[in-house]
Amino acid sequence: MASSSFIGRDYTRVGWVAMDYYIGWLAGFLLTVVCVLGCGSAPKDNPLVGTWVSDKQRTLEEIEKKPTVSARTRGLMDNDFFGKLRVRYDRDTYASEFEGEIVMGKYRILEVNKDFIEIEEQIEGWDKRFRSKIYFDGDYMYIESNKHDFREYFRKLE
């Protein structure tokens, strides 16, 4: 009888049944590891995961409270600018859509705490990376615009 070898072991005596069992066990173990590491509990650990839409009313209320907001930014209110941006965050990628234009990219989490998440993002096709702090306020998240001195609020759809 010819000898069969797999990973340096002789399976002539124990047969192919034992080898099938071993391969099945190994495949199951690897699938479990991949799922634990890859699937993880991203939505629980990463509050960004899901689809967010710009909340026009909440953003405009925020702008109205700030006397330092420029006339240019206030002009955006009249042009129906807010409320159109939609962003979908997955575990490490995002896609944003504004008036039919879609921008995609990757991000990585730098810091997470109860008030904010800091990410480093890279738009698809760009070499430059950007850092963003995204804050949470109840059912909303917001991004501060230091340049224009206001917060744009987003509400979660899913």
C-alpha cells in the first residue's frame, strides 16, 4: 500500500477520514478567526457605521445662534445647501453623495471616546490624507467648520 503524506504526517494508518476531519476543523477554525477579526463588532465599536444625512433644520438653527458666522456662510442657507449631503460609513470605507456627485474613500480610526471619533481619511485617487474629528450629540453627529465657525449636523438613517 502506498503511503499518503499531509503536512509531514503519514495518513496510511489513520486513513483519509481523519485527514478530512482535520481539514474540516482547520477550515472552521480559520473561518471563525476571520469572522472575529474581520466582522468583529464594528457597529458597536465604531459609532460612524451606517448612513448619515445632513440635517438642514438642526444645522440652520446652529448657524442662527452664532453671530460670528460670515455673510457668505449665511448665503448658503438661502441657496438650500444644507440637507443634501449623505454619507455611508462602513468599517473602513465611506461614500458620500451630494447632488448626484459621489466621493469614495478609506478611513482609519485614530481615537474613539464618548464625545467624538477622530479619523484619518483618504479620498479615492488622492495621495493626501485628512484628519477629522466627528462629534456626537444624542442621535446626531456633527462636524465643526472652523473656517466658517459653525457645525453641520447629521442624523443617522440606519
